[in-house]
Amino acid sequence: MLTIRRAGWFFVLAVVMAGWMGVLGSYRGVAEAGVIVSHGAAGDLRAAEIATVQTVLERKVVLQILLDYGVSSEEAMDKIRSMSDSDLHRLASLSDRAAAGADSGVDLLIGLAVLAVLVLVILMLMNKRVVVR
């Protein structure tokens, strides 16, 4: 092994291989990943996505916006049922994000109540008095 390393061609080969790896490493490819759905579960997936979108459409805020635009909920559901699978999947994934921020405000009220109790406890620990008249 020591005699191979001392040979001049070994150093040239190492430099050529390092250069070739540098050239190949400089090209960036696009890596794509995704879940491949089997054909048997496509109907179940579509039904689940329609149910997800339907729960968003049943919210009062969304119903009011639809009525403001002159669209009934039945017309909207008919349009959703006629969508392609990719469009339906995109709408279902976006409706999951929209549903997270569209609560009725109960979470905000609970948060404010917890904050008020926390402020009162901190004031009591600092030997301050809170008087409500």
C-alpha cells in the first residue's frame, strides 16, 4: 500500500476524483418526496377531505361570507364534490390551517382569565393588595 501511495499516478488519480466529485456536487437536483396513496384508499381519502372541507363550510363566519357573495352552502358543496382530487386535497389542507385561527373566541377569553389570575397571584406574592370597589 505504501508503494502505491508513492506512485505519481495515485496523486493524479486522487486529484482527478476530487475534482470530479466537486463538479458533480455543484449541480443541484430537485428532491421530491410524497406519500403514494394506494388505489383502494383513494375513495376514503376523498371522502375524508370532503368532510374536512364541509366542517369548515358549516362555520357561521364562512356561511355568512358565502351568503354575502351570493353562494348558498349547497352550491358550494356541489362545486367541492366536482373538484379534482388534487384541488380538493389543496383546499382541505388549506382549510385545516384556516380552521385553527377561526375559533369563536372562547380560547381568547380563557387566556385573558388565566392572565388576570396570574397577575393577581404575582401581586399577592409581592405583598400588594388588590382592592376592587
